[in-house]
Amino acid sequence: MKTFAPLVLLLTAALGLLLACGAFYTINETEQVIITQFGKPIGEPRTNAGLHLKLPFIHAVNRLEKRVLRWDGRPSEMPTKDKTYIVVDAFGRWRIRDPRQYFLRLRDERSAQSRLDDILGSEIRNAIARHELIEVIRSTRDREPALDTALVGTNETVTSRLYPIRKGRPLVEEEIFTNAAPKVAVFGVELLDVQFKRVNYNPSVAQRIYDRMISERQQIAERFRSEGAGEAAKITGQRQKDLQTIESEAYRRIQEIRGAADARASEIYAVAYNRSPEAAAFYRFLRTLEAYKAVLTNDTTLILTTDSAFFRLLKHADTPGLE
Amino acid sequence: MIIRLGRTYYTLPLRLLAGGVLAVGLLAALVSTFYTIEAESQGVVLRFGRYLKTVEPGLRLKLPFGMDRVYPVPVRRQLKQEFGFATPGATNPDQYTDTREQELERSMVTGDLNAASVEWVVQYRIADPLAFLFAFRDPGHALRDLSESVMRTVIGDRTVDEVITVGRQEIEAEALERLRRQVAQYGLGVSIDQIQLKNVNPPAPVQASFNEVNQAQQERERTINLARGEYNKVVPRARGEAEERLRTAEGYAIRRINEAQGDAARFLALFAQYTNAPAVTRQRLYLETLEEVLPRLRGKIVVDETARQVLPLLQLQPAKPTP
């Protein structure tokens, strides 16, 4: 018997260690704990992290999340008030506010998520159905869009405007939140917020939207082309006008200048030739001689009689002089 | 120690056994006592699950056997999340999603109910390791959800033209501000450094029509430039030509007046001499003129006063050019 004594000692020690291990447990910073006695929660939930004691074997430790958790809704298709089918993907934040209640009603996170799916899913559907699409797209009511100066037409703006809203996205989200929060509170769950992650057209609606966008763009393109042609025509017109103006103005000025010069020359001649009757006669004489020079050219045949002043001497040698 | 099992006696080297167990235990303790924190990280130390301290990079000691647990958090690393696209080779699992998801991340509805495809990047760092570890489960995912929501909120308040062309900077700035506010409100423990828009495009089926608008814009410029070119080709030239004709006319005027003055002066000078001896001067001028004129003439016929009847016999056709 004596030979077994150390063995017994060893077994006792092992048992003691096992009991000690069963009595101690740790709580992480990320956890909160519900102690259950044969499945029934006892005492307050423990939320402070560190080393804790319990009755070994009798008490069981149920660990619950203390951090904020994520609810990620499945994207689902639903109609808006204006009967547009859209795909909505939302998310939310929640945490376990009342661990005891949570533990009793839901047990684990999987069922909590599915409860949230049901409640939030239906609230989102309701909210979307009560509002027009633009209400979940836009958020600030009085925003004026900046304009692309390249696209702004000379006459009117063809580019699209922002559609007006009455509530906007944050208010719709808040509506969902205020409706859903009390419904999940009974499970010991605190809903922190609900937000839309994605709101998109369903594929068949998207095709219509694309068609509209295309026609809108084509209209803008057409306007550009016509603007170009119009502007070019204006320039061509201006060109014609400028040309006519330049040419006619030049003509007018030229005629004025020439006229003035002619008048001046005329005046000068008149002053010179008209100073006395003798001067006028002399001018007539001189000018006639000048004219002879010009008129009588080398293809002229001149028939002169001996009677003429020049040839008189041919016949009458006795009469010198012309007079 | 000797123990008997059945009929066989065994000798147990108890000391050696105990020593061996002790040595293995010590070695394990030693190995789990030392740890290193990388230069880019801080270590958060939990003792029995409770937060103890935050340590800086270097070789550190802790209590072994899971009593102390260390969570390294890369606080100094620049982290990023990509939306709508993925850079290959990323180590941060929150940086991107799979291809199908990227497609959904990209597509958005704008405030004029058009569609746009937006890709962007969020640059962030972990600012508060405690909050990052203990406030949220899966904070990286929470950040992804938030930035998608924020980006759609911002895009939803803008027209498709703003999103694609003029509004980019403004969108980045507003999204950054909103995301920072949300992250602070959530207590995510990260600080957002930047939001950068990457490819922002109209949806693929619409792209062609957007290009068409660009082309039309170019076309407009081209048409206008052509018309301007045509204008510039003729108008300055016409101006110059008008100027030329004007100058010519001015030249004419000067010449006309000068000639008139010259003629007048000449006449007056001549007239002054003429008045001294009118008859002689007149005869001289007459004879000089005839002398100059008559030799040039082709035919000179001097007829006697009494021989007028020969005139019809003369051939008075103009001269034919001699072959």
C-alpha cells in the first residue's frame, strides 16, 4: 500500500488543479459574460475584463460580444413610391445592450442577425415605398449644382438639373431607424444606426436610364454642332459686311479726294487763265496749238491750201508775215 | 522508485522524469515570454483579457502561457481601401473586394437620376489602437461600409456633369469631411488622411454618347475656326488694298494739283513775255508748232486754192500697214 502513496498524491494534485482551472475564467476586453447554472442565467452579466471566479462544473460561462456589431443587409429589389424598381443595399450598427435579455431571447448572434434582417428589411421596404426615388438619393435640399462651363449653352442650359427633394436621404434613414429601434430593443439589442450603402436601378430600369442619358447627350451634341454652324455663319456674315464696308468706304474716300483735287486744279487754272481778256485769248491760242500737236499724228493726211497762213508764201512771195 | 505491474517490476527514474518535465516547462515559458513589436506597430497587452498597457516597438517580455496576450496594431502604416477596383498584391484584406462586388461599388445614381461609375481610394491610418481593437468588431469592414455610404451621399447631391467633370475636387473634399465626421462619431479609432477619386465615368453603355458630345464640341470649335480663318484670309487683305487705292488717289490728287500749279506758272510766265510783244510771239509759237507737227504727218497735200476739184480723186483711206 505504501508504494501507492505518491501516486495518490499525484492524482489529488491533478484533481485540485482541474478544480482550480474550472473556478477561474477570463473575460476579454471584447466580451461580456453571462453565468448560467445548469442553463439558467444567474447574477448580473459581467462586463469588466480580467480574471474572474465561478463555481467549477456547476457554472457555465457564456461569452457575448461587447463590441459594436455590423448588420449587413442583403441587396434586395423593391419599388419606390414613383414605381421605380431599385436595388437597395443597407447596413447598420448594433450592440448587445442587455446581455441577459439577449441571451434569453436569441441565444446567439446568428439568430440576432436573422431577426435584424426581418425587422430592418421590412422597415426599409416600407420607407422606400413611402418615398420617391430622389428622396433616398439626395440629401441637401437647397444645393445648387456647379455648371460645366463648357456645356452651358449661349442661349439656355440643356444640361440636367438636380431634382428637388422634400426630405432627403438622412431623414429617410432616420425614419427607418426610429421605427426599427424599439422593435429590436425587446431582444436586448441596441440599434445604433441604419444607412443605405447602395441604391441602384434594377437592370431593366437601368437600360431605360441609359437610353435617356444617351438622348440627353445627343441633344447636347446637336446643340454644339448647330452652335458651331451658327457661329460660323455669323462670322461669314461679318466678313461680307466688313468687306463691303471697307471697299465702299475706300471708294467714297477716293472719289472725295479726287474730286477735291480736280476742283482745286480747276480753280488754279481758272485763276491763271482768267486774269484778263488778253490772257484768256492767249490761253485759247496756246491751247489750240497744243491740241494740234496732240491731234495731228503720223497717220494723219493733211490737205492744206496755198491759201493757208503757213503756205501763203508758196504763192505770194511778196507778202511776208502772216497777218 | 519501483512499481509493479502484474508480475513485472519496473524501476522509474523519478528524478530524471521530474527534471525533464521541468526543463520542457521552463523552455516553453521562455519562448512564450519574449515577443517583438515591429517598427510600424504598437502592441496592446491584455492580462487575463484585461487591458494592461500599450508598448512601443522592440523586444519585450510578458507573462507566459496565455496569461498575457499581445495584439500588434500597425499604427504607423499608411493603409488604404479601394472601391470599384483593386490593385493586385495588397496585403491588407480590407483593401479591396472581389470583382463582382467592385462592379456594384462603382455604380451610383446621381442627383439628376442619371447613373455614373465612380472609383475611389480612402487613405487612412489607425490612430487609436484601443478603439480599433475593442470598439468595433471588424472595423475595416465598418470603414468600407461608411465610405460607400458617404460617397453615395455626396454623389447623390450632384449632377452627372459635376461628377464627371467639374466637381471632382469638391466631391473629394466633401466626402473626406463627411467620412471624418462619421468615423469620429463611430469611434472607429482610425484617422482618414485622404479620399481620392480615380476613374469617374458615365456607365459603359452611355460612354459613346459622352464622347460624341466631346467630338461635337471639337467640331464646333473647328467650324468656328474655319470661318474665322476665312475671315482673316480676306478682310485684312481687303483693308490693305483699300488703303492702297486710297494712297493712289491721294497721289493722284497731289499730282493733279501740282500739274495745275505747274501749268499755271508756265502759262503766267509765258503770258508775261507775250504781253511785251504779242504779235511776234504768237507767230513764233504758231510756226514752231507747225514745224513740229507737219513733219510727222504721213501725207501732206498742198492744194492750190483754185484746184479744189481734184480733191475727190485723192485716195483718202487711212494708211495700211506695209507688209
